[in-house]
Amino acid sequence: MNTAKHPHFKPLFTALFSVAVAALAQPPALPDVPRLRKLVGEGLTQVYGIPNTPFVLKYTKPGDASSGVVVATTNDTLLIDPTPCVTNQKGIITFVKPYKESKISDARCNGKSYPQIQVIQQ
Amino acid sequence: MKSKWQNAAIIIGLVGGIISIPKSTIEGWQTIFSRPKLDVERSVPVSIAYDPKNNVLRCSFGMLLFNAGNKAEIIKAFHAQLRVPDDPKQCVLFSDSGTVINEDKNAIGTVFTVRQNDSKSLTCEITVDSSDPIRGLFKLQPKTARELVVELVGEDQSYHPAAFHFEFGEDVLKELFDPEGRGSITFYGSEQ
């Protein structure tokens, strides 16, 4: 009845609903890549003592697992190096919460030991 | 004057000879000793999926092959094994019969050719029964390191190996085999 009295509200509500749905359907915000790159660069230098190691960031999807040495963390991101014994170009794997992590055996490279974890993206 | 021209001709002849002899020698060598030179690179990480209905495991991965030699390479056989590194007793061999090799999503069989100066991007899927030896290999915690070693066997019995390394922890085991788990896992980074 009320709708019949105010027929001009119907398109307005429809438009508002569409905008709200579109806003909710937005993809999650992309990670702050420059900040992550800076953190990883610092982390690689700190962990291995070799500055300016070239690397690329790789992103995971649910069901992806990887293991390696933690090179950087933020509130919601965990970045690990799956090839601690490789000193040239590295592929750093990025996990965003929620993820499962557990400790695994250390990596040994040239007589040095590095603690490793296994992470599964949920 | 005449001797100057003669000297110049001698020098040109010598230079030409110096340039052409190594080239012809190399070409001659290559003609006599033509052979393939296959490089195998890992390109897609290992994924393992468990199908509880059929009780089978499907293991997939990708490889990039490049033949830098001067003769085509014919791959005659494909071997794969899942094992614990540095522990030869802990090993499961996969047969060719359960293996499907795809190039551009088309199955090409386990016998194929890589022409000279050509490359092939392959994805491989191995299907095996989820037998006790395989499950046993997964349940060797706290030893978590595993490797999938693939060998392509060439026409002249040359072996072209590629090893994918990954860790098989307790969480992965649950994710794969528990009814609440996802049933599949991709070991991201195993291709590096």
C-alpha cells in the first residue's frame, strides 16, 4: 500500500541496493607492494647478511602450501623464502591471513642453519 | 709495387683462412658428432589431490624442455618417484601407465620428440592408488622433506632429471586426507 502511495521510492531503493551490493562485491584491497618489497629486502639482508638480493614476490591462493625461512611479517602477511640455499634470484611467497603455520626441520646451507616453517593458505 | 700487392693478398688470405678454419672445423665437428642437448626446467609446482571415492592420488606438475643441441631428442620413457631425500629406502616408484603428459592441454603420450632449438611446455599428471607405501611415505614426520624426481629417458639412454622439493608436514597431511580437509594441496615454491 505504502509503495503504491510513494512509487518514486522504488527506483531509489533499487539504485541504493545495487550500489551497496557492488560495494560489497569489491575485491579485497591489494597488499601494499612497495612496503612489502622494502620489508623483504631488509629481511633478506638481516637473515642472510647479503644486501640487495634480487627477488620477486609471489602470491598464494587457498590450498597453496609452501615452506621456508620467514623473511618478513606484517599484521596480516607472512613472507617466506622457499629456497634459503639459493643466493641469486629468489621467489618470495606471500601468505595473507587466514593461514596455518607449523614448524618444520631447519634448512642447512653451507654449514649455516636456518629455522623453517610450513604455511598453508586457508 | 708488385710485392706490396702480393703482401696484401697474403695477409687477406691468412685472415680469411684464420676466420674460416675454426668455423669449418666446428661445422665439421657438429656434422660428425650431432647430438641433442636437452635442458629440463621445472615450471609448475607440484600439486597433490586425494580422491577418497576412488582412493587414488593425483599428482601434477609442469616442466619446460629446451633442446639446445643440433639433433632432435626423442624421449623414450618417463620415470617418476616420490622419495625422502638422502634415504633410498623411503621411495615409491610411479609407472608410466598412470601418467598423462599434456602439451597445450593435449595429451602427447610418454614418447615424444623435442626438435633442435625448440622448446616444449609440458604438464604431467600421475594417478596412483593411495596405497600403504605411499601413505607411509607421507607419514614419516618429523621428517618432512620430500622430493618428486622425474627422469626423461632419451633415445641414447641419456637421462634428463628434474627434482621438485617440498615439505610434507602434519598440517598438509590433514589438509589432504582428513574428511574436513580441502583434499588437495599445491606445494608452491617446489618449482624453484
